[in-house]
Amino acid sequence: MRKITILATLLFCFVSLNGQTNSYKVSFDNAVHHEGEFILTFPKITTDTLSVRMANSSPGRYAFHSFAKNVYDFKAMDSKGKEISFHRPNPYQWDIYGHDGEVSIQYTLFANRGDGTYSQIDKTHAHLNIPASFMFAPSLENRPIEISFDTPEDYKWKVATQLKKQKENLYWAPDLYYFMDSPIELSNYGLRAFEINSNGKSQNIRFVLHHNGSEDELNQYFESVKRIVKEQEKVFGELPDFDFDEYTFLACYMPNVNGDGMEHRNSTILTSTRTLANGGLQRNLGTVSHEFFHAWNVERIRPKSLEPFDFDNVDMSGELWFAEGFTSYYTNLILCRAGLITPEEYVSGLNGAFNYVWNSNGTKFFNPIEMSYQAPFVDAATSLDPQNRNNTFISYYSYGSVLGLALDLSLRKKNLNLDDFFKEVWGKFGKKEMPYTIKDLHLTLNAYAGKSFGDDFFENYIYQSNMPDYKTLFANVGLKMTQDTETGYFGGVIAKNTINNNTLVDSPAYTAGLEKGDVILIVNDIPMVGSTNFSDFLKSTQNGDKLRLTYSRQGKVQKTEVTLTKDPKYAITLDDEASKEVILNRKKWLKQ
């Protein structure tokens, strides 16, 4: 997202003196019922009609969200407080006319989803994602914005945001683009901070936490956050130059939120229902690691397809396998390097994403670029009609993470590594804030590791959907892949006796013609009733077993036969018999 410069700050001083700063005010008198009252004032309007809108998308998300659905009781007024007319040309826009050179609008927002995309207002906090909360005037996008908050005194709320603080309860953004990328948390939060010197510059890293836990828990957690920050700095060799020399984690670990993480230019939203006392000390750190890595990879090492961000529509990006997926690869790797999880825990954690990607039929339909194009349909997007995504889609988070793993281990066979490749990408694109294309990544890998190596990786695994030779790559760092060849494999997700997902292409269940919603009634003449159910029955089966099934579909009883196969999943573990040389490779990789 656009870089803040000294010129922008000087511009702020100039336009403020000339009365061309848009001012916003928010109050929360009916917070108990999830309502906020918004007043936005636009001075010095020189056109007959001023158009204001609600966004349809939000930075960090890749789907259409229609935030206007939560806005009501809209009014428009001139400088004297007289109500003036407006027209709705579409569901997201209000065209206001008949003004006297100044327009103020007011509206009520209903907000009750606390995560990285939406907003939540209640008596515990006001958690505001800007595109989900604030209307904007596209024609005035270059004007600075001042925002103030009127909060009930008994709430004891404080403001946390990456916006520039002007004075108590008054904050500033240089333009609309920066404002829309700046989430706000108002609550009685705890704050910890530390200074870190990077590349000759001191920057303040702040951790804001709204939770019901103790000060000791926050202190302990913050020490882990500091280790993550310092370990990620090592990957790139330096911190980004954060605007106003400050980066803020906005964490909200409360029972009323929805679990999420969302990166922004100089801050990130972290939400979880897990308290620090109830598993959160360890499990929430993965989101901290993932989102902070985005301060480099996606916020500044930024795909050209996302610039400038379109708040009215959905930006389609083919680079999400790199922007999100490679970030996912580093998520737990950083935790391991920082000593927050053990090597055994890290390697065990590889199994889920690896087996999901390795055994997916999605590679038959889309390569990683095309998987990234699916984001508008899956990134917190909803649809009423059934889909076949478990047979056609692989999350670009998981797909990219196992490709990042493969690239790192392949580079290490050449005495290179992914950290240093990221330093190259950072130097060429991120540090200069010059958006990149897939071709740019390809050419940078060619320059770093050799044309033959770079062409081979991109031609086979990015432009096509082939799978790397993971068994050989794992062996080089002292990991092994093993497979259970004895237990029977069915290929459909079973809840007791019901198949509750589309059966997987080419699996025994699929080949036998079984479908989502089928209810298994009898197996090999054994009724599936009472304490006997099909999901438990499968646990005792063997590879090659033949099952005679009687099942119900749409009220009609039918029969089929299933021949079970071996389970296609692999177990990835540390190889205790690896040579000293190989174990040294592993220690270099995990920084042990």
C-alpha cells in the first residue's frame, strides 16, 4: 500500500490550513446493541454532486463483501445542518446534491463480527475494520482525514491504530488509501512495546492486547512476540521502514470475536477466542508469525495485480501462492527457529498441508497461479449452491507453503537457501516498493540460483502443477516419508453412517458411485445401528477388503460394492538414522 513520505506530511499541513481535510467522528451510545454513529464532513466541495460509497472489498481479503448491507439511517446535510437530497444509483453509492459547498453525512452502522474483515461494536470494544465501517468519497481520495472518537467514560476505552496520533482521541491519515488500510481497536487493552534498531534506524514495535487474562500472561506472551519479530528480521536482513517509525499488533483474544489474522501496512489484526491461559500462549503465535511476515511479503513485496487496491471490486491475483503460500511456509518455520516449538513439533506440523496438497485432485485442474485466481470464491466468500471444491481446489496457502518448502530444500542442495532468495526479492522489489509480476519472480530466481534451476522450478511447479520429489528433498535434511500400507482407505468423509462431503475422485467410494448424503445402512450383512456405525467399522478394515454396502439415497435403498485401497497419506518424521552430514543440513535449515 502506498508509501507515506515527507511530502505527504507537508501536504497535510498545507491542506489543513486551507480547510480541505475531511473530518470523521464516531460515537458508541448504543454499543450494547452493536451500533455506532458516524458523522463524516467534507468541506470545500466544488462539484454539484458529491458521491459517497461503502466499499465492497478490504485490503488483505480477495473476495466481494458488500459492506453497505450494514448501513442504515443515512442523512446528508449542508454546512448549516439542513438536510439535503440524495439519490441511490446502486446498492453501494449515495449521490448527494443541493449542498452549499460542504456536505456532512451521518449514518448508523451495525457491527457484530470481530475479525480482520468486518467490525464489531459492543460494550467490550469497538473493533473497526475501516472499509467495513466508513463511507468514502472517491473524488476526494487525496485529501487527508482526521478522525475523532466520542466514547462513554465508563468504558475506559483507549485507541490503538497505525493512524498518526495528533492528540488525545484525534488521529490522522494522509489520504483515503492509507486510512482504508488502518484498522482501529478501541478497548481497555494492555500495551507492551520495545525498540528495535534495524539498518541504522530505531523503530517501535507495539503489541496491543484486548483480553480477559492477567498481566503476567501478557508479559510472557510478549516475550514470544519479540522473538518472532527478531527471527523474521534475520530472513530479510532488516525491518521495513514503518511509517512514523512504528508497527502495531492489534490483538483481540476474546470469546465474542471470530478467529482471524489480517495484515496491514504498519499493523495487523489478530483475533482469537483462545485465551492465553487456554492454549493461546502457543497456538495464537502462529497467526502472529504469519501476519508479521506479511509486513515484507505482500505489503511491500507486493503483487502488481493488487496495486492500487480496488475498494469497489475484487482484485484478482495470480501471485497468492507466493504472497500467502510462501508466507505460510515461514509461519511455523520461524516459530521453530525462535525456539517456540521443537523441531519434532515443526516437522509433525508439515503433515497436514503436505498430505492435503499431495493427495488432492485439484492439481488436475489448476496450477498454483490458477488456484490463486480462485480466491474471490473462497476467501471468506459464501455461496448457497453446492460446489465440488474438495475435488478441484487446493488452498493457495497450503499449495504455496509446500512449494516454498520444496524450493527451500532444493536450494539447500545447491548450498543456497530461500532466506537469501527472499533477500534478493526484497532488495529488488520490496525495499523500493516496486510491485512485481510472476515473471519478475521467475527472473529473480534465475539470477539467484541459475537459469536452469529457475526455469525448471517455474516450468514444472508454477506454470504446471507437477509435484517435486519430496522424498529425496526430505532425505537431504534428515526427514523421512512413510506410508501405512495395511489399513483400508475409503475416500469419503464419514460422520457415523453418513457421507458428509463429496467423495474424492478415483477413491474407492467415488469408484463405487457413492455420493455426499448417502447413508450407510448395512455392511457385509451387519446392520449399522446403535453402537455399530460405519465410521468405526472402517477403523478395523484392511487394504484390499471388499465391502458389500446397502445404503439410502434420497429415501431409496440401493446397493454397491467397495474395494478398499491403501491410505495415500504419508507420515513425515525426523529420521533418527540420518548421517551426521544430513543432520547438520537439518540444523542449518531450522537454525538449531
